Amino acid sequence: MAATTSMVTSLTFTIPSLGLRLPTRSYPCLKPQRRFVRKAASNVITATYELKAPPYPLNALEPHMSRETLEYHWGKHHRTYVENLNKQVVGTDLEGLSLEDIIIVTYNKGDILPAFNNAAQAWNHDFFWESMKPGGGGKPSGDLLDLIERDFGSFERFIEEFKAAAATQFGSGWAWLAYKANRLDVENAVNPWPSEKDKELVIVKSPNAVNPLVWDYFPLLTIDVWEHAYYLDFQNRRPDYISVFMEKLVSWETVNTRLEKAKARAAEREMEEERRRKEEEEGKPTNEEEDDDLEMYVDNDNDDSEAE
Amino acid sequence: MALRSLATRKTLTLALKSTRLAQSRALQTFSLPDLPYDYGALEPAISGEIMQLHHQKHHQTYITNYNKALEQLHDAIQKGDSSTVVKLQSAIKFNGGGHINHSIFWKNLAPISEGGGEPPHGSLGWAIDTNFGSLESLIQKMNAEGAALQGSGWVWLGLDKELKKLVVETTTNQDPLVTNGPNLVPLLGIDVWEHAYYLQYKNVRPDYLKNVWKVINWKYASEVYEKESA
């Protein structure tokens, strides 16, 4: 089908065959990267998501998180999410999208589509392994610590609040530290007068597979509070697990790196929006109109296209 | 004399009224029901370690937090503090639901020596065949829905009292079956929270679901069914 080439170019902002438009602003962690694997004896391109290993051996977090837990949590749970995602995505319009794109698309503003759980959980677990390191814990420093003190009063207050969020996420889910740039508290509101003051660190909790990407926040740190994350080591004692995580496992370096990236992306996005606003004012064609043109020439399932 | 004036009719009636009020103010607190079998009696389907943790820790915690939330609710109602009344609803649903569901669950299980796993006879058996074709296909359906449930929750065999039929339902977290419909009566609930099976079955929830039927107490489910469909 001629569709494959045209699909590649059109996927950045529109997915005509899905009948969906992604809003034409850039996403926090969006990289237009797609992994393509060409099968040996066919012309079919299949995108596959890989199970990435944690950045340390499975026993490296002992005694705080046992090797057995990592073997099951990463080796079975995380692996299953990735495998099932691949099965769900192959041959559909989601194929070829980056993981973050699939998450946003299948979240579908809360009316969740089938691939969401596997996609989001695959992403969440990658993020979780990277949030920890052997010999972790301690205190952050620099900008990150400044922001924490500004937005929570003190590092101790932040710890208290984060632990409380993790302990009170009822059922399965996650607790997050995230960077919120120019978003209002109500999910579907747009900030009419964004200012530096709106950019802040927030603690949020989410059920099951949901993560802050869907609210357009930049995640910085997460703790998995599904029971499978702690049951072998702590049984029902979730608060103990949370304390050990904070004191012995958190990789503040990683959180710091993520914060720098988040600030950069937020600034980039602001510049993009400025530029687009100016272009609209000056009557130049914006990306949206360019995409409309693109749509006319993209091969899709409609038979009334002139290209036929 | 001071004592006599204390005991005039007026003060006596006041005293009586306030005791009555105090009685109506008394809040019922809940406590952990005993299991009608030993923790190890359901092995090998469910390990004794799981049963003990599940009962003594998880269920007990729901009860403790339920009692606390009820007390806070009681205070808030008396003070007319509507914000707090509303704010407490989720704690009551989580913890009260947890207490309700687990109380049913312990009765849904029985050691093999006491009839665990023995298929239902009588009217429930007949109703299952009518509604699902056979016991096997009911089990298949419940296992499929239980395995597909994302996160934490329960899978139920329920009686819809209004429509007079059996249904298979799932609920999230600790929502009791009645949150799916006011006419639904739980006959059988299977806990698919990870704490219900993880130490033994790890991530393989389908294996837990396959094995739990060996200790399901159909006698209790039949009793409830007969009572509710009368």
C-alpha cells in the first residue's frame, strides 16, 4: 500500500486514518522516534516496543527491594505489559507511534481505549526503574531542592506529602512528583495568562495505569503502589515500603535531569506558542493549515480520493 | 436540701432524655469476624500464609479504618459539617466496602473436608444451568472476567432480585456488588486484589482463579440464593 510512506510524514500531528487530530502543540516527553523492524522476507514494517532492562542488576537494590521482587516485577509483570502491547498494536493505526503518543491517543481524554493499560504500564515501569538506584535516597540539591522548598515549604514537608499520597492511593496505582507548567488545576482548562508563577512542582496520585502525561504534566519521580511492587518484601505494610523507597532508593540525580529537561521543554513550548500566535496575527499559514493540505494527499481508506 | 432539688421531676425527665439521646448517639463499631476454619485449612488452593495476612492484616485494617471514618462521620453529622460529611464518603466506601466484601468472602470459602468445591445442588444448581448453561461455563466466565480486571477488584456471582436472574459482575477496588445495581445480591465473590494470591501465585492470577474453585463453599451461596429468591 502506498499508505506507509505518507503515514510516516503525516503522523507527527495528525492521524487521518484514525480520524483523530493530535492537538498541534508539542508534548512534554515527545520524541518523534519510531522503532521500525523490517521482517526478513516481507515488505511489512512492524514496530515493536522493547522491554528495557533496569539500569542496574536485578539484585542491586537489595536489601531494600529484593532480587525476587525485581525478577517478578520486571521479568514477569513489566515484560507482559510490553508483550501484550506489541500484540495489541500490530496491524493497527497505533503501529509505529512512540510509546508516549500511544498513551495520549489511547487515553482518549478519559474514555480509555484498549491499548492504554499496556502502553501506560510499559512506560510507567521504565520510568520507575530509572527513578531508583543502588545507594539511593538522601537529599536533592541545587535547583531541584530550591523548587521543592519553594513549592512544599521544606524538603521534610515534601517527603511527608509524597508518602501520604503514595499511602492513600487506594487500590492499584502510582504516586508522582511532577512539573506542572502553565496548566490550571482543572484538567481540561487552558491557562489564559500563563506566568512563571504557574510553573510548579506538584504531587499527584493516579489509579491503575494512569500517569501525569495524560494531564500534560512532566513526570519527575514515581513510586509504584500496586501490591505486586511490594508484597513479596513488605506484604501489607505499604507505608514501610514507601519509607524505604524514599530513604534508600530514590535517584535524585535522575529526578534532577528530568527537571532540567522539563524546564527546557516548557520553555520550548512557550516559544512555539508565541511563534504560532504571531503567525496567526500576521496571517501567515500556520502548521494547522499546512496539515490540512497534507491531508488531501495522504492515502487513506476513502475510495473517493482523486489519487485512485 | 441540695440533693432533693437535684431530683425534682423536671431534672429527672431531663436526665432520662439525655440518656436516651446518648443511646441513640452510640455508634456501632465493627470487629473482625472469626474464620470458621483454620488458616491452613484451604491449602493447597490458598496458602495459610495468605489466609492469615488477608484476615488479620488486610481485613482488620479495613475494619479499623471503617470504624474511624464512621466516628468522624458521626461527629461531622452532629456538627452539621457538610464538607467533612462529603469528604469522608470515599473513606467509608473503601473501608466499609472492604469490610463487607471480605466478610462475605470468608463465608464463600470452605475446606474440602467441609464441602469446599462441592458443586451446588438444588435451586441454585438449577438456576446456574438455566442462566449459564452449566457450572463449567459459569466458572469459565467468572475466571475470564476476573483475569481481565485491571488493577484491584472483585468478580461476583450475583442474583438480580428484580429481574430474577443470576449475573456475573465485576467491581473495582472495594466497591460492594450493590454499587453495580441496587437489586444485586452477592452470592459468591472472588477477591482478585493481588494481596489475595500474590505470595503463592505471583503474577499468574489465572492459576489462582483456576484453583480457588476447589474451596468455594457452594452451600453458603445456595442458602443466600434460596433466602433471597423466596
